[in-house]
Amino acid sequence: MGDAGRITEIWRYPVKSMAGSRVSTARIGALGLHADRTWAVRDLKMNSTTGAKRLPGLLWCTARYAAEPQPDAGPGNAPEVIIGLPDGQEVSSADPAIHRTLSAYLDTDVELRPLPPMTDREQYRAATATQSDLRTIFGLSAEEPLPDLSMFPVRKLAEITRYATPVGSYVDAYPIHILTEQALQTMAALAPDSDFDVRRFRPTIVVDSPSSAAHPEVDWCGGMLHAPHAGFAPLIPTIRCVMPSHEQADITRDPEITRTIAANARRCLGVYGTVVTPGSIAEGDILTLAPPNRSAFASTMDSAVERFKRTVMRAISAALPR
């Protein structure tokens, strides 16, 4: 076991793609941080949950709970949330006018939807993606190749193809997202005129690591992180779409953010993970690392699997409607 670092920030996002807020302590379980993303906007034309990748205006909205969520908050039981618009107007999720207000602001027909029960899988399904959709999401021109998603396990690729979000959650792919201060500093040094504000990247946990690596969290993948009262399994690097480059309150639009990550870190910043030991976390908690087992045989097998997945991904990309 080695010292991985100290938790310096914990972020909770009551509404998917709207501004989050820091909390000093939080309970954490299989679905991630308690009361994280219990609401999301649904595009009525697409009949699917959507976010700031398609509707960047969501990033300008604030979201806070009317009262601190109860322990049973989650799928099928979303607490009342208060949404603030850029003009200063506030509206409650309990107000029937919320859907009309958001639709007018976003200039498209949407509804604010609570996190459905896990048994209602149809509400989690995604609209069929096209190559054009992927180019929009990742900020790619028609000439640029589609992103390499082979870091995702095959099972997870199947899930995110079929569902807009994992069943039981409004996160994009995995319950938690871990980002180190050192990785942000690495990217900022490569683009000194850009502001790598942590809010652009929407982490669950920010860690100050003693490691000298440019991206310490990537080295944790396959291992185990232990907090005093919880445990996590970092799994894969977090692939970045165009969203971090979008403008939001006090943050300017900056396409160089996405370009720098794409050019220097294979489009990845931070890592996705799961919760292995439910419990609680707090700012200041020290994380210890049980490092991954990287035998020569395992590395060879991993390389073979990655090559196979890249072949599959190229076939899938080619088969997507344009």
C-alpha cells in the first residue's frame, strides 16, 4: 500500500450538466455520490436524456437542493431541486412551469425529469447515434477520424450504445470520476493561455497526489484506492468530449482546452471508477493505493484485447449512419 494523495475537493451535481457545488463530506455507494445527478433534461424530439454536449446552455444554469437530500434519495425518489437561470430567475422542480421555462431558455422542447426507478429501463434508453452526433459531441470536423473508445470494456461499450446513461444513474458512464491536481497542472503547462478550471471537467473527487507523474491517476487504473471509510476501483482514463471547452459562468469558451488534451493525452483527463466499499468520504481524507498487478503475461493479454476492441470499434464506427 502506498500514499496516493489527499482528497481536496468533492463535487455534487444535482442536475446533469448544470453547475455543481462542493460538499465537505458525502456518503458514497454503488451508484456513486449520494444524491448526485438525481435530475436531468430530456429532449422530447429525441425522446432521450440529454446534456451539455448537445445543449451547452445547461452549463450556465445552477442547481441546488431545496433541502439536504434524505438517505433514500436516488432512483425513483429525486429530492426537490431549485434551478437558477443566467438572468437570475429561479424555478423549482415542483413548479409545473419548469418544463416551459427550460424549453424557452434552451430554445428546444425539453422536460426536467427525475432519476427513474431502476426497473424502468426504457427511460434510460438512448436515441440511435450517428457519425454526425459523435462529431458534434467530440468537436470533430468532417475530415477528422472518430475517437478511439477502445479503453472501454466491451460490456460497457454495449451499455453506453444502448442507454443514454447507465441504468440507475444520470452519469455518463461510471459512478465516479477522479481527477488529480497534478493532471490539471500538466495540461495547464502545455497551454499556458488557457484556464484549466476544475469546473470544466466535472469530477466527483479531486486529489492532490505526491506522485511526480504527469497524470498520477492513470497509473492507479486496475488498482484499489482506500479512503478511511470507503474504497474505489479506478478503471479507465476519462475520454473527453467537447464539453470542457464550452463557456459557462466565469469561464470563457476555449477550444484549445479540448485540442490540448487530444494532442497530448489521447483525449483523456482523469479516470472513471466504481465504488468497491460503500461508506463516506471527506475533504482531507488520505487515500492509499493497492497498485494494479501488471505481470508480463497480463500486459500481453491486455494488448491483444485492446487490438481486438479497436478493430471492433472501427467496424462499429463505419456501420453508424452518417
